[in-house]
Amino acid sequence: MLLIVVATDNEIQPLKQFISDSGQLEVLVTGMGPAISAASLSHYLALYGSSLHGVINIGVGGAYVGSGLNLLDICLARQDIFGDFGICMDDEILGFEPGVSPLSIPLLFNNELVANSKNILHVHDIEFKAVNFVTVNCCSGTKKRGDYLREKFAAGCENMEGAAVAMVCNTFNVPCVELRCISNMVEDRNTEVWMLEDAIDKICSVAEILLNQLDH
């Protein structure tokens, strides 16, 4: 059985009927942010993790300007890292001393589930970009902040749950895939130009194809 992990209920709405018809898929809506997503997923895996073959973490994300990503691009995580964990200065985030915290180490996505997912996307001619993700507690509201995180982590986009989900999956030895659609660019905040609904529709359409194949 596969578990679909999302931050909010609206990010899974277009998939509800498909999931209901499948009978082999479970959904966990964690809530927004790394703390609640880690707590929710840890609780779920402690109870039901032994019956799972993998976790598919889907949702939307914000792309960094200059990363080569555009609105409505499908992105697959190569790695995800807690981007604002550390010592916050005026214009930068300093890390703690080496070895002080494992949260400063990127979470890598190099399991068989990721490889199978890539193959399925290729076979179905679904364009996607494999990039580094950054997980933040506070979504970036300025281009300056986004530029800093892009350069610091050689990253393409940011989200608020991915690294936490990957960390918990590693702890429970459950393979994980993170797949997101770009809903907005990380620039001086202007939600009027976001494409949130379109991004949700697109990631759910791609996820349906992926899950239909992984579930067989």
C-alpha cells in the first residue's frame, strides 16, 4: 500500500475520487509546516508503517527566480534540506558547528521508488525537472530572500514540509518520493499572479498517472 502525504486538503481534492476507487491508497493530510508534518507522519507510521510500500509526498511549491523553473513546472526532489534552520542574521542564515545537528544535512531521494517514479513519468511523456528542494518554516516573501536560498543550496524551489516528511520516512525506513508543481515564483510577494489552483490540478493529474502505475 502507498501513502499519499499532503499539507492541506485542497491539494488532494482533485484526486479524491481516484483514491476512493483505488482501494489501495491512503491519504494523510498533515497540516502546513515541518513540525506538524513530522508529528503527523510519525504518528501514522508508528501505527501503520509496516503495511506501507512507500510514501508519495505531493503538493505545490515556489520556484526561485533564476533557477530555470517556471510556473506549472513539475519538479521531483533530488534532495531536500531544512533551509532556515540555523542562526538567522540580517542577510544570511549561518549553520551551527559541523556535527551539531543532523538537520543541516540534505535528505537524499535515491531509493527504488524514486527510480520507478522517474521511469513512469518518462514512459508517459510527462516533463519534469529533478532539482534540489528547500524546506522552510516561513515561506520566502521577497526575491532577495529567494535568491539567497537558491544560491546557498543550489536549489530550484521551496516548500514547507518536504524535508520533514523525508526525515521521518528515513527514520521508519519507508521509501519516499517528493513531487510538486510550481504555483508561484519566489519574488516580492504578490499572490494575485500565483497559479495555485492550476498547480494543484496539474500535480494531481500527474500523481494519478504515477499512482495508477505504482499501485500495480
